[in-house]
Amino acid sequence: MTTTKPFFEIYTFDQIKDNHNFIGSTPHAHELIEIIWAVSGDCSLKVDMQTYSPQDDQIFCIMPNQTHQLTADPNAEGYIIRFNELFLQEYNSVYHADLLLVLIQSANIKYSEETRQEIQYVMDKLIHEFAHQQIYSPDILSRYLNILFIHMSRQSYSQPPASQQNHNIRQAKRFIQLVDQNFRSHKKVSEFAELMCVTPSYLNEAIKKTTGYTAGHHIRQRVILEAKRYAAYSDASMKEVAWDLGFTDICYFSKLFKKETGYNFSEFKRRQEKVLAV
């Protein structure tokens, strides 16, 4: 599935039990982020040739372009959420290191009973809002999705470091943390590869296998996120923002901002002023 517009959907297993695009399908891949929570019943999930048996205290996240296949008993209960990165960007959902790390390590997180109840509540709210599309529904869906991420993030911090055994996940975690710390001064994949003592090609391959996106993509998105924050919450001019983010070529920054957001800086700023005024 390819879409150039913000996209979000959520269903219960019961709603899609006869839809082979979701359950019982052949192995497939798409450009969406997919969250699968099998609440009860027998399920099997294959992701890039590895097979998992989802339990009711685990949530699995499929990153873009990962080959996967879900099979489930007819009486199994659970939820599937699918959305694209544009949905996160368009509705001001969180895009930062914590979110990405939670998504890529989701299968290793064990949720407490209290957290499971909170997640169940949020899932039901998402189901209801998605089924009754009304004005501002995308904004409400985005906010509930953020709450889901927050609950997942809180639980991830309580996990022992030993649970992170996959080398690519460890590399991705280190890379995302370095990007978050150095995006103002470092813009090239080669610069982060040097910090991590690996080659740029190796870093790109490891990051894309784990997250579905290249290392360069994550660097650009972190820079643009900060630029969008300036545009929405400060009076800084585009030139001031560009300088603060480490760009000496203002024209290049302007083109990058337009390419990544679909708006030039002043248009985006006016648009955010209208949103915040509502």
C-alpha cells in the first residue's frame, strides 16, 4: 500500500477476520507502521522470517517495508492499527527518539496489568472514534495514539538492558539517541557513522532493516521536527531558525522544509497559528 496522504485505520480482529489483507494473508509488506495487539486466542506472527506467538501482554510493531504475515484462531481477540508517517506529521503526533525506540523494541516489552488496562481503554477509544468519523476526528485519533505511545514508552523504561539482544536494534537505539543529541551540528550519515565507528553503508542498512527508513531520513525528520516546533511556538524568522539548526545556506533549508512538509516556512507558520487559535 502506498499513499501520499495522512492515513490511519484501526480494527478489532473480529472486524477483519475474513479480510485476508490483514489476517491469514500471504507474507507481504507495505509502507505503513502497523501495531498488532493479540489480546486472547492463538496467533502466529511472522516478521522477516522470524516467527512469534503474540501473548496478551505484548504489542508488536511492524515497521514500513518489513515482510510479515499474521494468522489467528477465529475466536482470537485483538487490535490492528495501521498509519503512515504523514499522519504523525500532519496532526502533530510525537516524532522523537522515545517513540521510535518504543516501536522498534515493542516485542521485547512486557506490560503490567495496570498498563494493559490503560492500553485497552485507549484502544477502545480509538475504535469508537475511527468508526464514527466526525469533524476533528483525525486530531482526536492522533491524541489517543499519542497516549498509547506514552503508555508503551513508560513501560519500556522499566525493562532490563539485557532484554535488548538484537544487534540491529541496539545499533538503531544508539543512532536515534545520537541524532537527538547532535542534529544541529551533524547532518550527514557519514558523521553519525563515524561517531558509531561503522561505515555509512552499514549504518544505512542496519537502520533501514530495523525501522523501515534510511538513516538520512531520520536525520532530516529530526531537523524538520525542530523547525516545525520553532514555526509553531516561536516568533523566530526562517533565517533565525535555519541558523539555529546549523544551516548556513538559507535557500537549501527553505527547499528542504518545503520538500519535507509540503509548505514553505511562512505558510506552515500561518497554518499553525490558525490551528492553535481554534
